[in-house]
Amino acid sequence: MSTDDKLNMLLDSLDQEIEHKCFELRQKRSERAMERIFMVCCVLFIIVPVTLVILGLSVITFITWAAIFMAVGAVSLSPVILKSNEGGLLQ
């Protein structure tokens, strides 16, 4: 076997591991982005109602804005939740 053949065999065997590692890195990056989005939503969920109360808006308005915020969050995140197969019934 020549050196080129050995090198090609080595590269072929490592190619799958490289692809696997790249996939893991892309998933970690995606998870970090989702964590940031979640944290921003949590902060907004606290700031928006507090701001409404400070501005003197009624409790009904507070509840309405909270319901709107949760509905928008549920609608916008439902594709992400439904796409996730971890531990769910979806396949």
C-alpha cells in the first residue's frame, strides 16, 4: 500500500467524525441562541407588566397584555416545540 492510499483511508475514516463534530457544534450554537431568546422573553415577561403597573394601568390591562404576550410566545415557539423530538411522542 502506498502512502497516498494510507492517507486517503485515514481521511475517509476521519471524515465521518469531522461531520459529527461539526453537527454537535452547530447544535450547541443553536441551543445557546435559544437560551438567549428564552432569557429575553423571561425578562420581557417581567418588565412589561411592571411597566404597566408603574404607568398606572389597570389590572385588567395587565392581564390582557400578559395573555397577549403568552399567546404570541406560544404561537411563535410552537414550531420549535413541535419540531423537537426529545422525549416526546412525535417522531
